Amino acid sequence: MNKPTTVALLILLGAAGTFNGMSLTSDPSGRSLGLDVDMLPAWHTWDYRISGLFVLIFLGLGSLISVAAVLVDAYDAPTCVVCVGL
């Protein structure tokens, strides 16, 4: 895959992850995204705060950091992209 496609996909993933992570963190009930707390399994916490932090950090900010690494041709850029993909 070429560099512009990789950057474009990572930007989309980062923007969506940041938006959804912020929404779940600021509104742990999930109503702002059309979710319901009853959708969570019994072993999970009582709200979406922890899930929102995971989405915000790993999918949102992790993708945007990978974009920066790809754009500056950092040595570990391919590793960052693979980690986001995993």
C-alpha cells in the first residue's frame, strides 16, 4: 500500500476514534452515540468510560501518532502502522 493511502486511512481512523472516544468518555451512558448500558456484558463495568478511553488512546491518538510518524519518515513508522492495524 502506498504512503498517501496509508495516511488517508489512518487519518480517518484517528478522527473517528478520537470523536467516538471523546463521546464515550464525556457521556459514559453511551446515549450520545445511540448506545445503551444494557448492551454491555455482565462482566463489564457499569458504563462506557473505560471503553471510551481505550478507543480514544489506541484507535484515536495512536492512529494520529502513526500518521505523524509516516509523514516524517520515522524509522519505526511501519511498526506503528502495524500496531494500529493489530
